[in-house]
Amino acid sequence: MTLTPTHEPPSDEVLREVALTRDEYHFATDLLDRPPNPVELGIIGGMWSEHCGYKHSRPLLGRLPSEAPHVLIGPGEENAGAVDIGHGLAIVMKVESHNHPSAVEPFQGAATGVGGILRDIFTMGARPIALLDSLRFGPLDDRRGRYLANGIVGGIGWYGNCMGVPTVGGEVQVSASYRGNPLVNAMCVGLLEHEQLTSAAASGAGNELILVGADTGRDGIHGATFASVDDPEASHRGVVQVGNPFMEKLLLEACLEVLQTTDAVLGLQDLGATGLTSSSVESAGRGGTGVVLHLEHVARRASGMTPYEVMLSESQERMLVVAARGRAHEVQRVFTKWGLHSDVIGQVTETGLLEVRDNGHAAATLPVTMLTDAPTYTYPVERPAYLDEVGSLDLDALPEPDDPTTAFLQLLASPNIASRRPIYRQYDHMVGANTVIAPGGDAALLRIKGTPMAVALSTDGNGRTTYLDPFVGGAAAIAESARNVSCTGARPLAFTNCLNFGSPEQPAAYYQLSRAIDGMAAAARALETPVISGNVSLYNESGGEAIWPTPVVGMLGVLDEAEWRCGMGFANDGDEIAVLGAGRPRLDGSEYLSIVHDRVAGQPEINLVDEVAVQRLVRELIAGRLLSSAHDCSDGGLAVALAESAFAGRCGVRASDLPMSGRLDQTLFGESQSRIVVSYPPLAGAAVAAAAATLSVPLTPVGTVGGNRLSIGPMDVSLARAEQVWSQGLELALAGQASPG
């Protein structure tokens, strides 16, 4: 990169490289009372980028509820959030995006996304116990779409498997909306005792800064600013980091050991976006201090690196440690034991400045508060015209299928409904031997050793719903992730989120972002699930088109007794099947409407009062040991939910007398929030009905478990045939082959 000399204003090209507008450059100049030099310009651009500074989203995020008695660390306080789960234990969790790098180099982009989120967790002093992922791909009938999808899945599996952390859950959706801009959201969950919580704050003048891990190279420079502009395909591979999970495994074990064996560590911070810049600035910001860095002590794997490159490198597997003055050797002794290189590269100061020196020469001097307080932007929230165009759906103009069984098989083969096993079989989900409910269920369930309890984890989000109604889409992301957790019997406790949207400078995308956050806030308050951490990924666009607005939610639930868990599979011949909930099936925004009629239209709905009631009911029924199974009714409607429970339990379904809800296709394939398919022994029927009546939750009988066929309304197909279509749909799509449906 060639930067303009200090005395000349930078060109538009230079400002674009550092993701600064001309006005922001002048604002920085006014704050400093001088023009920034080239190194300072790069530092300011990185810290003021959307990725680091949240300058368009920060004014909106405060609407989300974040306080509760069980919240130990809330959003923005540290690298991840933390909640009390009882027994003196805490869960630490966060979800992060690596969308733009994955669009350029899918394997390493996704792999380093996993590496980054792992570091966010163990920098808190927690041992990672689970990974989840939320993925969005473009059409798989396109060669590049398959290249991106297979590369991303491969990168996630490679890094997580090498680290020995189980990947226990996730979700994936396919749409033309994500053709040039896939979404890769990685979530990590860690476990620790309360007193082990570690801060990332740099406090105490004279305390020493240690850089440990991989040597610093030129990979990833401008990674944060690259993630803060549109059209990732137009960028180059140089901004994509290269991961080394074996180095990260050593780093994880060394950091946890040093925290447990010495009190010399006062703070711990990973080097993520903008590398040494953000790690040092954010640590100083949390501590209300300054830092001085001596770059000549930074170990490098490339010769001739400039201070600019050293400060903005995003080389992976690096951590910044704040050690008590005079005790750095105690910390370094542990790192050496694990074969890790470490150097003292600076000190904490009382100046409130980031001072960057290279061989005694001042390379940059900037106020920390200036860097941590990026300028923010707000815009009018104006309802875009496209909502009127897509909001109307004339059902009378839609022909009903001549053969609903054909439509049913077509849905089962859809990449958005078909079995995800082709993806999760590439992940080790049993390492650690704590996985009780593995991938493929509504939510993952992990036992907490030494206690009777378990934690449930789910990721959810629906870009199509959010596109049609951003408020409903945001609320539904919270509601469905909580509903999936409730279907295991666990009580939803808190969530982390990743907001994937287009350019906030475009009125439609800003409206979508603002209203989706409003919907999330409403659902979070209704369900009493505060946000504890999160990430915002904006400028997700390619070819001038934004992705569907896609809020992704990672929900945590707690089950007091792991043995009380409930699965989604039908379990016993003769069990009765019913639908809990008041949600009325609609074709609006449904997978059926998209797959069979090639339309994305309508007005999806959610009633949060109904949502709270149905989730409370299913948890009470599970706690009372009344249910044999519970499964969220979502994509594909009732017919698909019944089939999925049948596949999971290897039991057929007899549901030949369904209660009609308007059209037949609406009854079979219509979607709504707040519905759960349950099964229970006939002797439990009276108790189930009484509990539903007490909470004013409608209970609709739909049939019984048994046989080896799926007899659902007028449809009748063998269980084996339907399962074959469902199990091969995504696998064949990823291989570029035709579906068996």
C-alpha cells in the first residue's frame, strides 16, 4: 500500500483502503489538531471501521435487553458474555461472522472464523466445550456455489476437529440472495468457575505486555476494513488469514494453565480484527490507561515489515497478555513449556495514549479514547417500497398441487429442509463425551460434568422471513431458537447474536436492521432472555445487491436434570400425536411457496404471548415426564415436522384426518411460529390436555405413531422412500447431482 505523505490529504483510494470517509478523515484531523501520519491513518481506519467501531449499529443495539440477575458479563464488556448457570459455574459464549473472507477463500475464511471465536472464549479463562455454526449459501446448482459451500464446511470441520472441540449444532439455508456473499457465523461456548473469569483490561502503569503465539506476518492486513465495505468478491486473497489449529491448541492449553497456576496474569486479549492495534487499544480502553508498544520486539515471519503492517496484521493464533510488573518471566515460562514463542513488547502507561515505537522512533501517537469511540451514524427509518410489492399474496391465484405427495417429496429434498448429515458428519460432535443430543435435533444438549444438569444450544435465523417483515424476522429468530431449546426441556436463559445485513447507508438495509433489532428486543423481553454478546456484519453485498437481512441468534438453555431431556423422534407405536400452539399455518414466506411456486411473498406473523405460553407448556410437560417427543414445527410446515420426527424415531405416522386450515397445501405445508409437534402415551393424554387448558394453549390431535409409512392427510408414502429423498437431498446438491425427489 502506498500512502500519501503526511502533509498531503490522502487520496480517495487510500481512504477506501482504510474504510474512512473524507469527513471522517477531517474529523480525525480536528481531534488530533494535526493530520494523522500514514501509520496513524491505518490505525484510525481499522478502529473506526464498522467491524471494530460499530459506527452504524451501536446506536441501535442499546434497544436489546441485556440485564438479568444471572448475567455476569454483558455485551461489549469483554470479549464474550457470561451467565451464571448454577453450581458455581458460568457459561461464556459469543457468535462472530467471517463472511467476507469466506467469500474470497472459503476454506481458510471459515477455518479462521472458528479460530477467532475460540480465542474469544478462552481469553475469558473458559475452556471451550462446544462449537456451532450458522451458514448461508448461494444456489448449489451453481459450480461456484458448491465450491464456496464445500470449502466453508471443510474449513469449519478441519479447524474444530483439530482443536478437539465438538461441533454440536448449527443450521444452513440456501438462497440466491447469498450467491456472491455467503454467511459464515461461528459460535463458541465455554465453561468455567465464576472465580476463573478473566478480564481483557490493561491496567496498572508499568505492567508488561507480552505477545505470544505465532509470529506476525502480512496475512490479513486490512481484514477489518475489508469486512466493512461491500462486494467481497472484488477484493483480493491477501486479506484472508491463514489458520494453524495445532498452534491454537497449544495456545489454548498454555493460556488456561498460566491462568490457573499463577496470579501474574492481569489481563488477556486475543488478536483478532486489526490485530495488535485493536488488542492493545481495547485492553487500554477497558482499563482506562494507555500503552506503549515497541515493535522491534515483535517476532515476524516476513522480512522488511513496516510499522503499518505490524500494527494491522491479522495473523492468527496470537494473544496479548498483561503481566504484573517484573513477573513476565513467570508467564513466559509456561508458554515456553508449551513450545510457544513470547516477547515482552510494551508496557501499560498512565498517559491514555497508544504510543507505537519502532527502534526508538515514534511511529504513531493517538489518544485511546479517540480510537475506542468511533463516530456513529443514524438515519431516518423509512419503510421501503419493496415491502408493499412482496407483502401481498393472493392465494386464489395459486394453484393447489394436483399431487400433494409429489410436492411433499420435493420439499423433503430441498436443501433448506433435507438432512444436514452431509455437513455435520464432517464434524466431530462427540469429542469430550459430553454430547447428549447430537446434531440433527432441535437443539444440542451437553451434560455438565460433576452436576446433574445440562445446557441446550441452538442457532436460528430466517433471512426470507426478515426480508418480508424485518420486525417479525427479528422476533422469530429469538423465538425459534428459544423454542428449539425448550423442546429439549431446557429453560432459555440468554442469547448471543450476529446481525448480517447489507450496507447501512442504503435506506432499505438500514430500515431492515433497525426493525429487526426492534423485533429481537420485543421477543427477548417477552421470553426473558437477555443478550450477552454479539457481532454485527454489515455491507454484505455483491454485484450491487444486498443479501436478505439475516439476524442469527445463538440461544443458551439450562436443563436442571439432564435425564429429563426430550428428543424430537417419535418413540413408541400407539403414541398420540398433537400440535401445541395457536399459530395458524400460512403459506406466506414459506419454503413451499418458494420451492413449489418460486415465490417469496406474503406477510409472516408472530404472537409473542402465544410463543411464551407454548414454550412454557412444553417445558412443563417434559418436566412432568408426560411427553415421548417434542419437535418445533417450522420450515415445511406440519407435514415436514411429522416426517422429521418419524425419521428420527424410525416410526411411521398415521395422520389421515388432519384439521383443515383453509387450503390443503396450507394445512400440510403452511408455516407459522409458536407450534410444536408432540407425542405422548395415550394414558398421558388427559394430563397433557389439562396442562394445555391451564395455560390456554390450543392442543390439536393429528394422529398416532406407528407402522412403516407416512400417511399424512391424503398423502401416503413409505417411510423408507421419504427418508431416502430427505437424507440424499443436500448431499446430492453439494455434489452437483439431481435430487431423488
